Amino acid sequence: METSNPIEKALQASLSSTSSPECPPKLASALLYAVFPGGARIRPKLLMAVAQACGSKACEAALAASCAIELLHCASLVHDDLPCFDGAAYRRGKPSVHVAYGERLAVLVGDALIVEAFAATAAFPQLTRIIVQAASVPHGICAGQAWECEDAMNLVNYQRAKTGALFAACTMAGAAAAGCDPKPWHHLGMLIGEAFQVADDLRDVAGVSGEIGKPTGQDAAHGLPNMVSTLGYDGALTYLENLLGRVVESIPDCPGREGLGQQIVTVARAMVPKQLYRGAA
Amino acid sequence: METSNPIEKALQASLSSTSSPECPPKLASALLYAVFPGGARIRPKLLMAVAQACGSKACEAALAASCAIELLHCASLVHDDLPCFDGAAYRRGKPSVHVAYGERLAVLVGDALIVEAFAATAAFPQLTRIIVQAASVPHGICAGQAWECEDAMNLVNYQRAKTGALFAACTMAGAAAAGCDPKPWHHLGMLIGEAFQVADDLRDVAGVSGEIGKPTGQDAAHGLPNMVSTLGYDGALTYLENLLGRVVESIPDCPGREGLGQQIVTVARAMVPKQLYRGAA
């Protein structure tokens, strides 16, 4: 899961039509702004790692799915940051898209990124179907975000849809791209999603805004659930470590099973603000 | 292009996951509200008519593409009606989605409909690619809408992208679904799009709000170009008739060429408020 140029190249290729002289220049600029430079690219790296662990040699399908999932993730960030949702002023260490380009272009950037996501996997119907499930209703990120609009939130469904679904799409699409049955990889993805959600909760409460590239304390500000407020720092850290243990156990049999587990644990722990591990040690 | 139950059935099937008990209920309701009852369903009817004119027997691919294009069209209406764009209070004779369900759900409805559009054509990579071009940058509806955000609007690119692209996708996908080369059908779709834009301009200026199901005078209110303000009623009507003549001439050779031309002309003329034809006669 180390930095992988092929992912960036695939993302650049996906947005190459922004360089057309016939593209509205502000939209072109805003699309590139929303995707580059990226965050940690955790999802596409996970997908590629699963494909490799499953023995994938030809990586065209895995790269296409990686690209699609990262574009969907970027789209969801741009729309979640809109004033009608979180109204977040910055993201990835710079003004969020609606602040930099206005609300209208932020809406269109999200829309266009969703379209480009499915352009990326057009040649791979099985991967498209996996990714559709992760984005749509009833269990995908659109549904996840929509739970925030309900009078009574179903917390389990909310977190599984808002965070878990896209991670499950990564593990399933990675396996499918390598020619393996994706179904056994669903549970692993949901567990990874839960682990990353807890790690993100820890960052939200304990993180240093400049380090994580977005405002801290957002869950409390928006009345959203956060594992730290439920379990405390130590409880949340213990819960995370327990989850990571289950993640490692849940990896389906494949040639690169052991290395994959180590990679996932390393990346998840790296998300947690360092002082918390020092405090727990 | 008469009312076709298979199109409604395909659209209902596309949104069947809204009936899952695990779907956020407001989002489920808002998705159905945005798609049913529909407008004239002009785009899917055009697509099916082209597929039939090209001799299509098995209509699964044509229905899938019809469904995808209508869902994208609905998504674009929901997002265009948002307060940051047109702020339209009603659509298709009822409160627009953001008025009925709030802005957040309106954003998510558009997002989910885009995803469902590509779910519909997942099995047909060629159709997906045609529809991607009609939705994305540089020439699709996202780009078309984005021209409204530019300081200087390229009017030709704006109208081709905002209206023409989706009509071109209809004619191209209809031909492709019937096993024909889609390229010769692009020009026809763009011409039909232009004709429908002029007919819509006439409705916007001369229409009766209750009859057309949305507010009139919106182009003037938002400073958008309108052919009636450029050419006057008679000039715009003459321009429309001239375009329809070119539409009929431009239909590529196919078994049902003559009937297709008649259908398109009939539907376009039916959009124009009747008193204008009486005045011109």
C-alpha cells in the first residue's frame, strides 16, 4: 500500500478531457483541484493490495476499479463539504471546492466525478456492479449520507453505508479484478471500513488540524456519532486494535494473505495521532 | 414515440432498491418523487423509436440505455433546480425536490440517480461509453451546466452540451442497441436537441405555467439565452420548422426511416404552445 504512481496516472487519465479547449475552464480547474493532490489514497491502495495478494498480474481492471472508487470518494467529499451538509471550509489542507470555486461548481464537480468513475470501469461490468452497490441505495455512500437527513438515524446502517461500503467495494473489486470470487471479501472490507472509521474518529477528536488537512471536532460540531465520545480515548484505541485483529483473521485464503494483513494494520495505525499510542503505551 | 409502459417498468426496476427496509426512508421517497410521475419521457421514447427504426427486436439493451438517459435527465433537473442554480420552486407540476425534501436530499437524489443510470447499462459497455460522453466533460450535461458558471459563456458549446448531448446519446444508443454503428446518428441527435431547445424556448416565453408544469419566463429571469428574444415568435417558429426539415433529412438510412421522421416532427410540434401555431397559420 505504499505510494503508487500507477494510481495517480490512472486518475490523471480519467480527467484528461479537462484539458480539452472545449471544456468550461472553471469546471476543468475545479475537477483537477478536487482530485489532485489527493489524500492518502487509502481506498485505491487497498484495492491494488488485495488484487496483488490474490495473485493479479495484469492490473488494468484493478486500476480501473481503483480509479472509480477514488473518484467516487472525492465526489462524496466535495458534496459532503457543501454548505447544506457539513459546510466544511477546508479539506486536504486547502479551501474546500465550494469555497474555492463556489457552490454551483462544487455540485457539478461531484456529479462529473461520479460519471467519470463509471467511465473508468465501463469495460468491466462485474466491477461496475460492485461499485454501484457501494455508491447507491440501500447500502452505498448516497444512502449513508442520507441517514444524516433522517429524524431517527440507524447508526449501524449509517456507518456501514457511509464508510464501510466503499471499503468493501475495494476488497471485492480487488479480488474480482484478479479473477477471484468477490463475495468472501465483503466482510473483510466492512471490517476495514469500521477500523478506519474508528481511526478517523480518533483523528477528529485528537488530531492536529494542520496535520490531517481538515478541521477537527467536526463530529461534535455536527452532532455525529464518534467512538471516542462513547468509549473515551483508551476505549476507542482498544476497540481499534481489536478490530484490526479481526481484520487480519478475516482475510480470505490467498497467496499474499500474510503481507496484506500487515499492510492494512500499518496503514490503519498510521492514521491515529501518534501521541495517543504514546499515551496508551 | 407513444407512451410506452416498458420504459416506466424499466425505471421502476431501476429504483426497486428504494423499497428495501434498510434504505433511508426519506431518500427512498425523494428518489421516487424525482422520477415518477415523469415528464414527457421524450428522450427514452426517442431512443426506443430509433432502435425500432433500426430494426431492433430484442430491446433489453435499448431499454437499459433509455432508463439510464432518463435517470440522468431527472438527476440534472433536480440539481439544476437547487437554490444555487435556478432555485426553481416547482417542476412537473409539483414542488421541486429541494422544496419538498430539502436541499441535502436533493443533492443526494441527483447523485444516486447518476449512479443508478450507470447501474442500468452496466452490462453494455458500448452504451455506457456513449452515455458517459453525454454526461461528462467536455461535451456532456455537466459541462453544459458549468457554462452557466463561466464569466464568458460559449453559447454554441453551452447548448450543445446542456441539451444536445443527451439527445445525441439517445439516437446513438438507440442505433447501437440495435447493432448499428452509432456514429452516423450523432448529428441527428444534436439537431433534434437544438429543435427541442427552440421548442422549449417557445414554451418558456409563451407557455401557460400550469400546462407545462414549471414556471415560465425562467430564461429571462436567469439571463439565459432564448431564441424567442433573439428572433421573435414568428422567427423562432420558422427556425424550428427549418430545423425539423433538417432533422428529417439527417436520419441515417434504416428500415424505419420515414416513420421515425414523422414521429420526431409530431412530438416537437406538440411541445410548442398551440396558440403560436394558430397565430402563424
